[in-house]
Amino acid sequence: MKQFHIKPFRKLPALFFVASIACCSPATLLAGQSESSILSNATLRAAHTDTDRVIVKYKNNTSMGKITSMSTAQLDALAQRSGMGLRHIRRMADGAQVLQLDKQQYGIRMADVVSTLRADADVEYAEADIKMYPLFVPNDSRYNEQWQYFETTGGLNLPLAWDTTQGSGVVVAVIDTGYVAHADLAANILPGYDMISDATTAQDGNARDADARDNGDWEPAGACYTGSPSSNSSWHGTHVAGTIAAVTHNSTGVAGVANKAKVLPVRVLGRCGGYMSDIADGIIWAAGGTVSGVPANPDPAKVLNLSLGGSGSCSITSQNAINAARNFGATVVVAAGNENINASDSNPANCNGVVTVAATNRNGGRAYYSNFGSVVDVAAPGGDVTSGSGNGILSTLNAGTTTAGADSYAFYQGTSMATPHVAGVAALLYSVKPTITPDEVESTLKTTARVFPATCSQCGSGIVNAAAAVSAAATVTPPPPGNVLIKGVPVSGLAAASGNALTYTLNVPAGATNLSFAISGGSGDADLYVRYGTAPTTSAYDCRPYLSGNNETCNISTVQAGTYHVMVRAYTAFSGVSLVANYVEAVPGAGFTKTGLSATSGSWLNYTLAVPTGMSSLKVNMSGGTGDADLYVRFGSAPTTSSYNCRPYLAGNVEACHFTNPTAGTWFISVRAYSSFSGVTLDAQAAQ
């Protein structure tokens, strides 16, 4: 069976880790040094979105714009309009008012609060009264040697990203040689699993087991093939893991890119590499899938790092495993390879749906060994120790040449070293936007990457810019006032602390029937409240199932035209809940026309059309404007870049999707910006 290998400086099918230990001057630190008790400023800064204060500036030509304080009556009037209890703190120098939410409503998302206040015609602006902190710089003793994080020319622009997030709450799987214990990593390592099915490859006396420790991948001469040289243990997975999530700000060693994330070590590589079948199982298990004979993964990863590979086209086995991981919502980040060839011949770097990473040197140009080509998405620092060990990538290692010895640190080079930088940044994106999709992660990394400062032909969109990527992911478009629900479109990922509530509205047209509201999924205990005309409370509502768990439905038999108000309240803390509202229109809409549409690269415009029974055709046409928009149509649920009934995928904005005898029900029609576009017209018509 075909094997993937990672070997230092050899002409083998895969050379995804290139390092000479002899040239790298590894350093050793004592394992007993304690972690600093200082709470990082970035951790504090990341909590600023939990503020319970808001700044509101009323227009000068309104009565509220002239007041110096707010009376109880004025606060009551504002509370009635906004649906929130508020307390006046003070008037600012520019005339804006500082208000504080009642403690009972502290859990309401500040974005929702601000959105509601902005909808008031008397309000000039409203924004969260966030907290600010000094910029975070790690105190790790060798941080100054990690040029790839902070240097302007070849670095990732990480310090600014850390002031927003350090990856808390995210799991990153390192699918590699496993993990050797290291004091500068231990706090961020999860148990993981050893997926190596061959005892000789594993070198641990058995095959698959729950022990993901790296027992060393040293090789005697001739062990891998006739004439193969001997080699020391690489501790490759430990070096990769340190780049992703070394314990940071502990006055010891190095810093990690996503240093508040957790690493899930999945051992698939041992002596002479590893089998593709084991790697595929490791990918699926890491993302939360089921592997026969292996216990369920209690810590599914949102990011998978594969600093490995072999030659040839993408195998069916590899692609199927990657598809499974993506279906679980995981982003797969893969090394482009180190043969200085086109990565189109590197598997799994050439598979669909992965983020393929090339390596750059300290000057920001392509590292001499890095693969390249159209399959490469982005680049990141991989180092070049031939120009001096300090120009490599410093990370955690072990001093043992065969079995494990003392903790150490070493400079390595390779696309294996570039890849965990990108995986770490991907973890930062999931931390600020837990609902982000793998496609959105890739798009964000590519659209925010910075221009290469030196020659790097066919190295993707640019060098990953951590701060810009995090900023883009964290920028959420404010929801409509009152969080307006769209018929048949679920709102997912809802969460609230005990006693707190989320609020929504639904506008129902005249003649509608079979109105329903439903919550489902997730964990904890959420309660559904529905009321017509005004917001429900715990004692005033039209419907409240009041069941244990999160599966509740309100069916409204007598439907009124107008606004229905929905509250999802936490009886106990809940997360991962979905909310959907639906109704049947008396005369389903036969079509619509939208003009003047515009969107920035990678973003979506989404619409729905209720197609009546008995229609002979559905025609969706897009035309006009500038840029490049792509049309997607799907029945029953919103399309994605990989799931649709029709996607012409042409250059420009002239695209059409025509269906004969379309299925009655809700059709989802979306326009995605392949590149930024404006002035586009979208027409959708169902006809008999």
C-alpha cells in the first residue's frame, strides 16, 4: 500500500519537512519552570464584547439631543421602544449618552442592542462602550527569535491579532508523528489517538491505541528501502504543535500562534512514514467522524494540520476523508511540499477543499525548497536554515536522537513549518466567529493576505496576514432591527447564559396559514416564547411549550397579518440551538426582480422564492453591472460553493438557471461575489 513520508533532505515521494538538526543549534530549557500568573492583556481585551454599556448619540434637532440627564420617564420610553431595560450613566462631552443594560439583560448580544438603538429615527449613532487594554507582547524567553510572528517583511502580523483573540475554545488537530511531552506544550495538549495500524511503523510495541505519544521515528540504515540511510527521530509533530499552540506568556521558551487553543495529536506517521489509509482515518476521526474499532473523539477539531504528503494525483481515499472533515465543519490545512516542483503532483496538497500552503523565507520570497503552482492558496513563513539557523522556524522539540530525551527547542525549515502558522491563524478565525465555514476560512485567508515583498511566483494570494484575517472574520454585519427572521431560513448557533434571552421578530403577510416557530438541537435547556404584536415575557405570551431540552414548537392556528415576536430564553444555559419560522402564503409569490445589487469579494446575497404547485418553469437570470458575480440556485436549503442545483460559474455577471416543472416549495437563490461586483440585476420567475 502507498505510504506518505516525511524525511529530512531525501529524494523520497514526500519531503514535507526539511531540517538538519546538526545545523540548527537547539536550546534546552528546564521542564520545571512555572507558568506566569499574569493574565494577558489580550485575554482581557478579548472580553470587551461582554460590555454591558452602550453609547447613544441623539440627533441635535430632537428633544433627547439637548438633555444633560435622562429622567425615569425618558428611560422608560426608550426601554419600551427598544425592548431593553436601561440605566443612565452620564452625558459625554460631545452630547452622547452612556447607558447601561439592566443586569437581567446582560446576556443579550451587544450587536443586537446596538442594532435596535440604531433603528430609532432620533438616534444619530449607537455603539458598544467597549473596554481597551495595552497591546499584548508575550514574555516568552525566546520570543524575540520568532521573527515570523512580528517582522514586517517576512512575518504574519500576529501581535495585532492577539489583541483580539488567541484562539480560546478552538481545537486544532495535528495529524503527524504524535506528541512527545514538553513543558512548554503540556497545558495545551489533548489526549488524541495513535492511528498507526502497523506495529513496525509505530515502534511502540503495538498498533492502534489511545496513546498518541511520539516514540520516535528514527531509522537504521536500510530500514525503509534498499540503501536508505539511517536517521534520527524528527519529533516532527511536536515542532508543528509548538508553532500552533505553545504555552505563551509563561516566561519560558516560545510562543504559539493560537496559544489559547488546544492541540489534538493524531499519530499517523512513524518509522518510514505512514500509510494513506491510517492518515485518512485520522482525518475523519479528528473532525468528529466515526472510525471502526476506535472510540469516539471527545474533542472534535475545527482545524486539521497536515504537514505531510506523497506524490501523485489526489487519491479517492484522501479526497473522501477531506470531504468528510469539511462536512463536520473542519478546515483542512495542507503543506504544499518541499521538492521545488509544481504542487499539482503532491497529494493531498492537490485535493479539493483544502488550504494549500507554500513556504516563504525571512525576506518574504519563496523558500528555495517550496512547491508552487495553481493549487497553492496562500504562503506563510517556512524558514531557510541554509542562510543561518536563526532564519529557520523556532519551536518545541526533544533532544533524544532515538527515544525521547530532554525538552529542547530547534530551528526547522519546510512547508511543514509554514502550514501550522496558517492552521493557527485559522483557529483564531474560528475563535472570533465560531460559525465560520471552511470555505469562509479559506476565502478570508486569501482575501486578506498581504502582497509578497519578494519574488514568490505561484505561491497563492500572498503571505497570510493574521491581524487582517481576524479583523475580517470578527466584522459581523449588524442584524436587522429586532433580529428579523426570514421565512424558512434557520438561525443557528444560538447560545445564552441561564436567565438570559435572545429576541427575534417575523413579519407575516395577510392570508398566511400554518404559521410555526421551532427551536431544536444543541445542548442545555432553551424555552420558546411567541407573541403577536408585542414582545413576550415569562408571564405574557401566545405560545410557550415549556419543555425540557431544546426541541419546542409553536403552531399558530389563527394567523394574523403583522409582526410576531419571538423570545428564546435560557431556563439553563444553552448553546448550538437553531430557530426557524415558517408559514404558507395564501398566494405564493411567483417571482421577484432585484436591481442594483453589489457585494465585496467572497460575500453572499441570499433570497428565497416560494414556487407554487403546478408551475411548468422556473427561470432565474442575472445580468448587468461590473465585476464578477456567480449565481447559485438550490431547492430546500441555502446553496454553498459545493452544494447547489445550478451554478453556471461563468466569468462576468451574465448567468442563468432554468428549471422545467420545478418542485413546489422554497427555492434558495444566492449571488456570490467571485470578485467584488456592483449594479447587477437578478430576476426570478416561476410560470405555468
